[in-house]
Amino acid sequence: MDARTINAHLRLGRRPSAEELKWFADGLASGAVTDAQAGAFAMAVCLQGLGEEGRVALTRAMRDSGEVLDWDLPGPVLDKHSTGGIGDCVSLLLAPALAACGAYVPMISGRGLGHTGGTLDKLEAIPGFRADVGTERLRKITEEVGCAIVAANADIAPADRRLYAIRDVSGTVESIDLITASILSKKLAAGLEGLVLDVKVGSGAFMKTMEEAEALARSLVSTAQGAGCMTTALITDMSQPLATAAGNALEVIEVMETLTGTSVNAALWDLTVALGGELLALGGLAADPVDGAGRIGRAMEGGQAAEIFGDMVAELGGPVDFVERWPDRLPSAPVVREVAADNEGFVATIDGEALGLAVVGLGGGRLKGGDKINPSVGLSEIAGIGEHVAPDMPLALVHAATEAEAEAAVAAVRAAFTIGEDVIADPPLIHERIA
């Protein structure tokens, strides 16, 4: 086998065999496949596709290109993946709630991508928190605490790490086959027994239409099942931010308010219990998703999830008293400005991507790899669709490092909202379930 022949056949519409895809993934990990050959492969997949069998084979091959964890634990190993959105901090609630219900959650997460926020960036707003740990540390924390939210290390799916970087610079990111294999190879390398996928759709998501979201969700579910992991997907709404905050420390505040019961965000709560219910049912810890959702809700109401979250934060370098002292521990921005509505009415639409880019512009995300994030900046008290607003009722609060950055963000946020005269119904949180 050689990369040139595999690429030539793929370009002409002949789909590679499982053996060829394994050879190619191993070559990506070892360096035997060059950047040019990897770019040609990605473009050929974009143009010709791999089909369902090919997606499964590529996912398995990239998963097996590095270390694949196995576990010997008294409960199921479960995880969740979101395709990314604005104000999506569900992972911080869900992982400890699952652990409180008897599951084990080695959650390998990512950083911000484009206009969307990253789970690891949010957690690293907590002073001292370190997401980059080795496999043995991941194992120890997962076994002792029940959950660990960490970054993928170099030994996890190295073929995907290489191919993803090449896709990013070769205009081949938008491929269902490659997106599917990329997401699942990392998740399945964690040795999961069950996975739930939160596929976002709407203005703040990568998938703007239901057709796009359904295609990705069905690809992810069928591929994960084909690779041996019980999987369900929920297609959920991202026509507006999920939380009322967008920005790293600000989202952690909303998480802690919900975990400790001081101010519960209904959308965050409802989506967390829905996703958790699916996972507990997949893992055999609940009779069905409804039973599972009740168990997740009780774990948060009773404070067990908050306690486990605090234990995880402490094990990963954060303050040992974070759950008790989180208002004192999180950074705050020096400039806070209101975004006034231009006129009175009801919020009709929100450009979620524009809000995400406004947070990036404030320094809460990356414009290029290696950019340093300011954890304190972002948006809070974001108005929702259907909400009554007026010039004396802010659409949001901007948290900024400087007056000039605040001014630019105020203009960007105001432009992201459309105000109408009629009341608009709040869109459903969950559009479809695919299993």
C-alpha cells in the first residue's frame, strides 16, 4: 500500500478498504504519510465521500492509531460530546451529575473553535486548573472522583491530531465523513461504553439548518454504533445562546449558580437532565431516559453533583474550596457596559455566531492558534427570543478589559438582535432524538 495509490483510487470514486484506511491512519501518526498526501486525501474524501462502512473503518483506524483506554470499574464508562455553540456549558454540569449516579466519565474535551466556546477554556478560568494531564492521572481521577474533564494528550488518536491540522489549512473542514471520524476517534479512544451526542442547530451552531444537523447526527450515531459504542444523539436548539452568559468565567458562574441552586438556569438544567437521562439508560443505570433524567436532576438538587465537581477541580489544580468560595475565586473584567435596545419590542431573532465573535473580539476566544485568552471577558444577562426589551432594558451586559473594546462589543451585540412588535414563541430546546 502507498498513499499515492490510495488517493488516486479515491479521487476516481473507488472507496478505500478498511486495511487501506488503517494503513493511511498509521502513516499519519508515524509521519510516513506526508502533509501533501494527507491534504490530497482530505480533499478526495470531501469530493467523493467514504460511505458508511468507510466512515466506520476510518474512525476505528484513527482511534487505534494511538492509545485506547480500557477500564475495570464498578460502573459504566460514559461521555457526551457537543458540536459547539454559544453559552454551552452543559459538560461542567453533566460530568459530575453522571458520576453522582454511578457512572465514570473520562471526558476528553476541546478548546474554543471559531465563534464557539471551549469546555477547557471555561474550566481554565478557575485559578490553578490544569486540563493537560497524562493518561495515568486521567485514570486516577476518574476512578477516585468519578469524572475528569481534560485535554487529549499526544497519545490519544494522533492520526486525527495530524489530519485535523491539515484540514484546517486546506479548506477541507466541511466534510461529514471527516468531522465524524475526527470527533469519534478521540471519544472512542477513551474506552467508552456509551456516548450521547448534542448536535446543535441554528445561528450559533456550525450546522445552521435541520438538514445539515440531521445528516451529521445520523452519521455520528451510525458510525459510533458501527465502531462498537452504544450512542444516541439529540439535535438541540442554538438559535439563541443556551446560557444567559457567553465567556469563560461568566459561564462558570452560571454553572455554579445552577449546581448550588442559587439561581438555576432552566435551559441548562433541562438539557443536562435530558442528555444525562439518555446516558444513564445506555449505561444500564436507569430503566429509560425519563428515569435517567430524574436521577440526574436529583443528583444536582441534592448537591452531590456540586460536591463531585469541587473534588474534580481540586484534583486538577484548582482551589480546594471552589464550591464554597467560587464568587471570590473567579476573575472579573474591569469594564462592564450595558447594551441598550434601539427601540421597544420583543426579541425576534439572535445572530448567535455574531455574539460568539463579539466574545472572541473581547479576548474571550482565539483569532489564531496560540492566542492567550482573557477569562474574565464576555457577555452576561443576554436577552432571549420572545423577551420584552426597551431602550432602558439592556439586551446584554458587556464585560471588557478596556473601554474601546467594550464600545466595539456593544455595537456588535446590538447588531446581532432583531426586535419586532409581536411576541415570538421560544423555540423548542430539543428538536429531534436519533438513536
